[in-house]
Amino acid sequence: MAATRPLVLLKPAPQLRDRIFTPAALERLRNAFTVIDNEAHPDDADFYRRLPDAFAVVGQPDLNGAALAGADQLRAILNVEGNFFPNVDYPVAFALNVRVLGCGTAYAQAVAEYSLALALDIARGITREDHNTRAGSTAMVSGSTADSILLRGASVGFIGFGNLGRALHRLLAPFQVTVRAYDPWLPDAILTDAGIIPATLEHTLSESQFVFVLATATPDSAHLLDAEMIDLLPDGARVVLVSRAAVVDYDALYARLASGTLHAAIDVWPVEPLPSDSPFRGLTNVVISAHRAGGIPQAFFSIGDMVCDDLELMAAGLPPQRMQIAAPELVGRYRNRPVG
Amino acid sequence: MAATRPLVLLKPAPQLRDRIFTPAALERLRNAFTVIDNEAHPDDADFYRRLPDAFAVVGQPDLNGAALAGADQLRAILNVEGNFFPNVDYPVAFALNVRVLGCGTAYAQAVAEYSLALALDIARGITREDHNTRAGSTAMVSGSTADSILLRGASVGFIGFGNLGRALHRLLAPFQVTVRAYDPWLPDAILTDAGIIPATLEHTLSESQFVFVLATATPDSAHLLDAEMIDLLPDGARVVLVSRAAVVDYDALYARLASGTLHAAIDVWPVEPLPSDSPFRGLTNVVISAHRAGGIPQAFFSIGDMVCDDLELMAAGLPPQRMQIAAPELVGRYRNRPVG
Amino acid sequence: MAATRPLVLLKPAPQLRDRIFTPAALERLRNAFTVIDNEAHPDDADFYRRLPDAFAVVGQPDLNGAALAGADQLRAILNVEGNFFPNVDYPVAFALNVRVLGCGTAYAQAVAEYSLALALDIARGITREDHNTRAGSTAMVSGSTADSILLRGASVGFIGFGNLGRALHRLLAPFQVTVRAYDPWLPDAILTDAGIIPATLEHTLSESQFVFVLATATPDSAHLLDAEMIDLLPDGARVVLVSRAAVVDYDALYARLASGTLHAAIDVWPVEPLPSDSPFRGLTNVVISAHRAGGIPQAFFSIGDMVCDDLELMAAGLPPQRMQIAAPELVGRYRNRPVG
Amino acid sequence: MAATRPLVLLKPAPQLRDRIFTPAALERLRNAFTVIDNEAHPDDADFYRRLPDAFAVVGQPDLNGAALAGADQLRAILNVEGNFFPNVDYPVAFALNVRVLGCGTAYAQAVAEYSLALALDIARGITREDHNTRAGSTAMVSGSTADSILLRGASVGFIGFGNLGRALHRLLAPFQVTVRAYDPWLPDAILTDAGIIPATLEHTLSESQFVFVLATATPDSAHLLDAEMIDLLPDGARVVLVSRAAVVDYDALYARLASGTLHAAIDVWPVEPLPSDSPFRGLTNVVISAHRAGGIPQAFFSIGDMVCDDLELMAAGLPPQRMQIAAPELVGRYRNRPVG
């Protein structure tokens, strides 16, 4: 009897339903649940009217305390955008034992592979020399490799060791690198168990040939990498920025890059798209990327699969296993905005 | 007594002494051996006159049977260029129990890292989108990632599984890929022991999303990848060419690329430098690289270190451990030429 | 001012304070918190009197709804025994946003290493042949290895893939085994992402040369391995039992072992210590172990370190990172009892 | 035409034909080669008469210079026993460009798994406590684990880093151990590239909680581990002996073990089988093993497969890939004798 299937309210905006659910996943969702599709039939009054009967909300709609108060059946809010916005009264949700789930892990592998690609690119000048050859350079073999370095055996620094850091760290395993990490939310044992040296921000920067900036934006991390910190990077260092622009002072970064003593690959920018008059466009020691590290088809579709897996588990009285369970202590701290 | 130190004849051309020996390595060599430096003091008559007293030759000079015949003390010829040329009478050398050593392993890590970088680049459009953004595109986030794919979980094909393949395979371990390999010089057990599926060339091509061409040039491998083989590649496949241009029919490769159904990253070319009128310059689905996969400073200097290590071992009556011992069966088959 | 340090109530029974805290850890705990030590000064009335002011409880004391109701400051209950007993009103705790933390991960590495040791022992007859040689056997070399098998390349089955399974699976990585797992609490994607084949219990048993029983005792898993299931094991299979005796029908297991077509290593028993008249004592194809897989000094002391790390994080307003956050859906299901 | 198939002389004694060749492997050998089976039809005169026509000898028969002198067609001698005996005139063979191949790699995985098993056994007292429980001990849980230690994170020493060491080192990868190795035949770079700290024998012993003795017996390594060296082992160390008895002074080892400050697992003995009055039998801190680390069915049968693979490669003019190519510098140094 369809009527007994738990009610799922689907309201994925600004995410898109068909970007995250394959037809097969949508079919699977509809087979197991009664799905009210707010994207196909946008009717917000209807959404809030049904909320008291809902088993789960898939999306990141406004859910203030009043809206949540009557949601007696609600077991879970499944965020499918990637960032926790302040439009949900999380303390109320937690007090009601509502699971708040995030999809950040869906992007982790895509970002990790992209980060490794960027690091290897600036280690070897791949994008730069494709440009140069196309522009007429006849340099070949060792003619354009004087500043090339191996990743193998290098010293590597991680600014932040969350989902992205862990996914990337797995990819570095065969390179026999020495990794230092700075993450003020983690005890040292998490890092040392992973074979990583816990370090201050200063040491992480000053001792690393490769630095990956993977930190989340919070009030505490705003301009974490300011001029003073950026100056600690050793000459010839390679910096990969893929998390949030807010953690870096871009003027200071530009100044150091313009001096020619650094290589960088940058995927996030204070203003996006990158303005046509950005001075970074004049630099040859930078790979310019337009916020494309995570948002690839496989990552998006994995969100739909994770939603189906975890909804089915929770409907069976089991804990979710694939999406990330939001920490009450952190969910209000993030300062990310939706992108795109 | 310096006179009792074994005699080493150093004649590295077309390689350069100071590209492969750090000052420390050169010092180490001179401390353990009497070194006659033919690069610093080019005197070929002197070289051949001293050959009968030499313990080892470091380089790839002409050594015909007559020259070798009198070399009673000769224990080793240490090739420091990377290719075995036909200017040495190898059978005579082997019959005299002269070790013939190659330095191909010195480049393996550099080529492996570069190959992975190229594969990830064309999986994600990194070089292409750096171009596009600099040229004015405002596409961002998922606006330019529709054809992006993960390496994780992909099917991968290796054409050739020698030094380069093994070094690259190690780097792929964290990606949980399914690897097929075609290598007619290897028994299946070598591949299956490494967790690789032995396959025909046809299957390797038709079943792989990523294909790495790593085969050595021999008479048998000339145009191994001809039009018929290239057509087996599935639409959307990513091809990385880093070994030898002779194994690929570039006209056929161009035709397939021009159709838009393939992405490629190419480091070796039939004519180098790449001619200014090469049609490949007009393709946006190709990363163009100018024979720069292996020849980086760390790779070159590792040759000098390997030479010192193995000469010291052999002087102590022990087998070499770091350079590659040439196989009598293969040394005459290679058809590589020096580069640069 | 010491008075402002958060109040921690330490009541570890049946665990022992000095078995889990090194002197350094205890010092660290006392420096950061006001610690009331109920083991040193057992006064339960005092414990419950102080509960309303407590920041955290370290231990597994009785905490019914009434006791918890007044505990306004309580942020966490840190179980240091390893099993969640039904003496805590978990729903009330969760509604109060009290973190309920477990220490099961502290034992995972110890159990994983022990499980691997047991598997390799019965693969090779190590304990049996030590006995035999001491008893006078002169069999040597291949004289006692006819039934020896490699773990490398073998088919392996996991019954349960929680903390223990994951820790053990990491140790199996270099053996190139094919792993099947049965875990009804997990979606297939968790297993396939780990490179494991999701399987029914029947398939896991019938296809595996090595079977590791790692399942938790719940009402659903009682005698999960009954006679019918045990008979599915292929002849010559090796079975390692290290989780909970309740999941296996020992009479059926004995019968199969007595037939000589199985090898087993058993660490848990329906009655402990193993009775002197247990028929298992008469079997030579069994390694007998007395519930010693997890409880080693390093595992116990890691609990104290985890407690300190997570208490400090929570006192700083951050989520715990090292102990396991209890799932509301599962915490009431376990049917384990304290051991020892 | 059968007559054109290359001639292979099969004379495996003291190895046994059907211990190393499965029926399928023997069939494969006979399909590709004309096989004269000296085990089935022992006729040594016939063997030497046919030698001048032989393409390969499979076995380790006497081959002095005179016998080899006329063997114009001989390409390879495939040792299938595991040790190179001094009954072959190796210099003559090498001068004739005859490949001398060994099968030591066939045993490496079996010995590596066994060594790991022994190390974990003495780390945790598995064999000892099986004895004790069967003998009536009721110790359980932490009652018998006071001296148990984890392998994870431990310091490990390798005495010798050849085939066995490399196979074992691969198995240790997930344990995050710090490895030191002493191997006078290797340059440091081989060890550091593998992530191992090159060390003197003294340091390897004094700094390691686990020591694996994997060295080959040579005149130089006789009683390498004498009383002075054994005394360097830290109290509580675990020693695994699996290579050759000749490298250890067993009286000194016994003395240290009798003091109770060491745990050992011993697979090789100065006299085998272990004499009934050996004092080692009285020790409870030793696992006694009767030279059974390598000789298991899968290892033996892999020899036959390797022989087939390499003979087929060599018949096709390609180098062997699976058996180990004997180093002229070393083949005369070994002092091992056949076992069993």
C-alpha cells in the first residue's frame, strides 16, 4: 500500500533534481517512498503543510523553529547542496532527534583528484608549456624542465584535514611524501594515526614544497593565509587552492606570485567568475581554474545514490552510513555560500 | 694508494657530465676511482688506449668487438643516456662477462608522475579551461565540467608494462582502477601477480577509458597503434602518449581526435620540435607537451647516484643493484634514438 | 581558577581507572578538568548529587531518565568499557543533546592483528606443529605442510564489516585477496567503495577459504551461524571467531570441526573460561584462545588518551573525533555483556 | 614436428618432479619442448650424452666445465631446489651466455606470510596460551595479555633485505612500522627508496622491538648474530628466525631466551630434525617450528609454472621474467645445503 510508504519532501534548490538523481535513482526513491517533488511542482505552502507528516526533507529549504516544531515524524534533513546555510534552526532539529546530513563527501574524490592534478601540473609546468609550445616555443626535453620537481619524496602541507584532506591523502600514499597538517579542530592523534605530522600553520607553510589549502571558511579562518603567512612559503613552493577563497588574502598571494618565487593553481576566487581585469590573468606561474574541482557529473549523481541509501537505512530503523552526519558543534560555524 | 683505485673512463656524450653528477656525486666517484674525464678532456685516442686497463666505462661510446677484445679488466659499461644504441658489440661484451647497465629506471618516476598528471588533466580539462578562462570564457562550476570524469574506479589500459608501467601502476593503487595490460614480452603471471588483467592489444584498447602508451620502439612495435587499433578506443577515452612516437600512426590519431571523440595528451612526436604547421596545434582536446616527461633535474642527478652506487658495489665484488641489467635478448632490439 | 574547569565524573567500573589512564593521561585529565574520582572514593550518592553540575561522565554507571533529567550541564557520556549496557536511558540523553561515546575503536587494531595472526596460524598449522614437535614428531619441511595454504590470493569472507572488519581489511591489503562481506546494516556502496563484494551470508560462507566472524551480538544475530550455515563452508576452510559467541551455534561448529573438514581459531566461548570438559579441547584442528583478542595494554591505554582528546575538544566547543559517536538507532540493540 | 621442439633435460633431484609440476604444467612443458625425464628414467650417461643438444636443463645436476664445454645449444640452467650448490661451474656457464636461474622467489610469499604469522604469534602469546588453556589455565581476557604488544607502530629490524625481506616488507605496509635494515650487499638508496632506514647490524638490533633474521648463509654471515649482538636486543624484543641457522649462535640465543627477556619463533635449527634433548624444548617463550616456512604446496607448484613461463620466453628469444637471474658475483658465495 503506497499510503504506508514514508513521506519524503524533495526540494533540492539551488541544487537540481536531475543533476543529482539518475533516472534509476529517482525510480528507486519513488519505489520506496512517497515523494512530493517541490521542484517539479513548486508550491511552498504545500511543502510546509505537509512537513508535519514528512519522514525526511531532501534539500536545504528554510526550516525555522516554528516550521520544525510541528514536524513530529521528521527523521532527517538531507542537504544536497554541499554547504550548511543558516536558514535551518539546527538546535531545534537536533533536540527533535532529526538527523541533519550533508553531502560534502560526494565531492571529496573529485576535489582530491583535481587537487593532485593541479599539484602535478604546477610541479611540471604542463599547462604553461602547452601554452608556450602553441605560442611558438621550440623548447623541448630539458629545455623547459629546469624548474620541474617530483612529488615523490617531497614535503607536503595540508591546511585543513577534513573530507578533502583525507581523500587527497589517500591518493598521495604511493608518493612517499612527508606530510604536515594544520587543523585546529583535530587532536594530534588523528593526524599521527594517519602518518601525518601535526604542525602549526607557520611550520606547515615554511616546511612544505607543496601546500594544499583545504580549509573550510569560518569566522576563524578568514584570511588565515595573510601576507605574513604567505611569505613563510619557501621559494619554489607549489600552492594549490581548492577550498574557499575567504581563507586567503588574494592581494598578498598575488604579490608573492608576481615576485616569481611561487607557483600556484587556484580554483576559487573572491569574485566569480574571475573578473576580466584580474591581475592574476597576467601571471604565467598560475594555473587558473574556474571553481570546477568538485562539481562533475559523477560527484553530483553520487549524491542521489547516497540519499537513496541513507533514506532506506533510516526507514529500516538503521543509522545513515553514506552522507555525513552534521556535528551540532560545527553546523552553525560555516560561512559558505552556495556557488553557481 | 691512488694507483690501485680501479680505472673508470667517463665519456657521457650526448649526455652531459654535470647534468647527471652533482658536485657531491662527482667527488664521491673521484674518491673511489681513478676517473679519466673524456668530456673535460676530449681525446678519443686516449680513451681507446686506456680501455684495456679500464674497470668500467661510463657512457655510450662506440665499442666494437675489436675495441672490447683487449679490454681484459672491463667489468661494466654504464649507459647514462637512456637508450641502447647499436654502436656497442653487445654479444662480445656479454661473452666477456661485462655488465651492460642502463639508466632507464632513473626516468621512470618522473615519467610516471607526468603520465598521471596528463591523464588527470585530460580527464578534467585543466589546461583547456585555463586557456578558455584566460581567453574570456566565464563558464564556471558545472559550466565546464560536463565531460569531466573520475580516474577512481575507471578502466585503464597499459600498452607496455616495463619500468614506466610499473612506476605508473604504483601511483594508480589508491584509485581502485581496473587495469588491463598488453605486453608481448611478459608472461601473464607477471601481470596477474600485480593485480592486472593480461589482455590482447585489441581488448586493452576497446575496454579502457584511460589508455597509457608506454611501449618501447622496436621493429615489432612500429605503428602498433594504427588506424584500426585507434578506432577501437571507446568514445570519450583519454589517451596518454609518453613513450615513443614510432609506436603510433599520428595521422590516424589526428583523424580520431579531429572527430572529437577522444581526448589525448601527447609528449612525443614524429618530428621534434613539433612543426609550426602541425595540425595537432589546432585541436583543443589535446594537451601538447614537448618531450618533457622524463628529463627533469632530479631524474638526471639520480643517474649519477646510481652510477656511483653500482660502481662501488662492483668494485667490492658485488652485483649492481640500481641500474638496470641489460638483457642480452633485448639489447639489440631497441630502435630508439637519442633525444635533445 | 580551578573552580571554572568543567566537572568530569569518573566512574569507570567495571573498567579500571589505571588500566585505561597512564599516569600522564590522568595528569592531563586533571589539569583540564575538575575530576571527581568515584573509583578512588566510591560514593554513589555523591555521584548523583554532582550530576546536575557535570560536564561529562566517564564510565557506564546507571543513568535513568530521572537522573539525566536534572543534568543540565551534561554534554557527554564516555563509555570506557566497550559495550553499551541497557542501564542508561539513551533516548533521554539524545533528546538533551548529550553525546554518547563508545570506545570500541580502541580495541579494533588489537583485534585485527590478532585475527590476522589466527588466520595465518590455522593456514599454516603453527600452533599445532609446535605441539607436535614438542610431543616428539620429527616431521619437517614438507612433512607437515600438506594442508598449508597461502592467504595471498585467497577468497575471504567477513561476517560483519564494522570497526573490526575495517581494521582487519586494512591489514589484508597487501595479500591481494578477494573479499566478500555480509553486513545487513550497510548499503552495498560502503562495501564496493572499499573494494569488497557485497554478498549474502550464504554466499560469503560458501565462497570463502577464510571466514572472519566479526558480527556484534544482537537479537537478530543470535546463532546466525547455525548448522545449515556452517555446512556451507567449503572443505578445508579456515574460520576465525573473534567477536561474540552468541552469533554461532557451537554444537554445530564442533560437529563440523570433528569431521576434520575445517580449521578454526576461536577466541570467544559460550561459557568463559572454557570449561574443563569442553569437547573442543579434544580437537587438533582448533587454536584455542581465551577471549584475549582485544584486551591488551596498548588498547586499554588508548581509551584514556581518547577520553582526554575528546573531552578537551568538547570543552572547546568542538565535536569529538576519536571515540565513536553512538547511533541512536543502534545503541539499544546490542546484547553484549561486560567480560572479565 | 616434434623433433624441432627445443630439448629440455629434466633432472630435478633432490627436488621431485610432481611436487613442482602440476599435471597441467607438465603437459604444458611437454607440448612446447622435447622433455627427457631423468627422474622417470634415471640414466645419467644418457643425460650427459644429450647435453650438447639441450636447450635447457631443469634441475641442479653436476655440471662441471667439461660437461658444459660441449653444450653449444644450452641457453639456461633452471635451478628448482632453491639453493645454488657448488656442483656447477658457473663461470664457464656465464662465459657461454647460459642463463642460470634460481627459484628462490617461489618461496618468498610463503616465508613472508609465515614470518608475519610467527611475529604476531609471539607478540600476542597465541601458541603459548593455547598450550596453557589446554593444560588447565583459566586465565582469560587481560589475565594473559600483560606482555602482549601491537605490531602497529612498532620498530622493526630486518637482517637481510633480499627476496624474503621484500616480500615481508610488503605485508608490513599497513602496520605503519618504522623499519631498519642491515644488508651489506645493498646501497642505502635501495632501502631508503623502500621507506626503510639503512642501519648497521648493531643499530638494527638495538632499536627494534621485532627482528626478522632473513640473511643468507655465506662465509661472511656465519654466526653473524653472536652473543654480543644478541645482547643488544632490547628486553621484550621478538625475534623471528626463518632463513638459515648458520647465521646465529644458538647457544647465545638460548642463553638470552632462558633469561626470559626475549621472545622468539624459530624455524631453522643447526641440527634438523630438532634433537629430542634440545634445551629449546624447555622454553615457553619460543615457538618451535620445523623448517616449514617455505615448503608448502602452492610454493612448490609455482616453481613449475615459473619454469614453463621462462622456458617459453627464452625459446621465443626473450629474457626470462619470473625466475631469478643468478648474479655471477654471488652464485659462488652461498653456503646453503639442500634440506629435507
